[in-house]
Amino acid sequence: MTVTEKTRMPEAAVASVRDRILDVAQELFAEHGYSAASTRAIAQAAGVNLAQLHYHFGAKRDLFKAAYLRGAVQVTEARSKALAAARAAHGGAPIPLGELVESFVTPFMLNGKTPEGRATMRMHARLHTEPDDISKDVLSTVYDETTLAYTAEFQRVLPQLTHETLCWRLYFMMGAYRYTLLRTGRLEAMSGGACDSGDFDRAVAEIVPFLCAGLAAA
């Protein structure tokens, strides 16, 4: 299929090809990581040739970012909407800490309920093993805007903390909820099977007061 022929494809067909490539890319990147998942393997599993893959997504780095963004944008969009609603509801006053933490954490943790979200979380878990430039580029592209907006709101409700201390505590917070989503089996082992790390709603309910206490600690 030539590029000219491809440009004549109906939009729905083009979207279907893109979605199929992204489905496979998410799975293979999540399973094998950036370096080990080749574009050839992704193209083959998606039922397209390399020319089609590069036509839709360009270089491998761009495909990786597109695959990660597919689920991650659901998080940032939900966070942006929640923050805007909270600001409006409180009329310029600081947003209560519990509400702020919940609106920041919930979109990320509940994203694990969707197929795209689960694949993104698995890719996210691998980011620390990916090349530094790719990892930093992806995280910055996806999260910087909303994270900085939330940081400003956390500073308003926790004015007693220096900016440096606040940033450390937010960093610890991110580590806590990200580890929760890895589902390592440790929770089940410690609880004798009474707790299920896949119960994301319960995870949110348990982690919010824990994080609030840590953020506000003297």
C-alpha cells in the first residue's frame, strides 16, 4: 500500500489501524520495555508493515510516547477537571487537604480499571528502567503542567511547609500510590489474602488519609 493509497482510506479505517498499532504497542512495551520491544515485532503483531507503522507514528520513540499518552491523558484530563471544580467550589479559598489529595490521587489509581489505563500503569512501572532521556521526556510531557498546578494548591493549604519540604513530601506521595498499582502480591501476602491489591476503590479510600497525615506532619 502506497502513501497515496493510504491517504485515501476512510478516516474510520485509519483510526482503526492506529488503534490496533497502539493496542499492540502498549502491550509489548509494557511486557518487554522500550529497548526489547522492536517496531518490527509491533508491526507484525498489529498486522501492518513497518511503512504503515512509521507513517502513523514516526520513529519508535514517538510510538512509545503515543502508547503511553493514550492512557495517561485520561489521568491529566481528570485531574485538571477536578482541580478546576474544586477551585470554583471554594471560591478562591485554599482547597481542603483531603479533597486536594483525593482529586490528585484518584484519577491515577482508578485509571487501572480501564485496559488503556492498566497498560499505561505497566509501562509506567517500567519507566525507571528505560533510557533516562525517554523517561524524563515522557513524564514531563504528560504530568508537568497538572503537577505544578497541584503543587501550588498544596502550598496554599500547607503554608507552614517550606517549598523544598513540600516537594519532598509530594514526591513520597507519588511513590506510594505508584507502588500500590504495581500489584506485587505483598499486600495479599501480609494480609493472608484478606486484602486485594486490585481493589482500586478500597486502595483510594485507604491511601487518602494516610497521605494527608504524611503531608501535614509537623
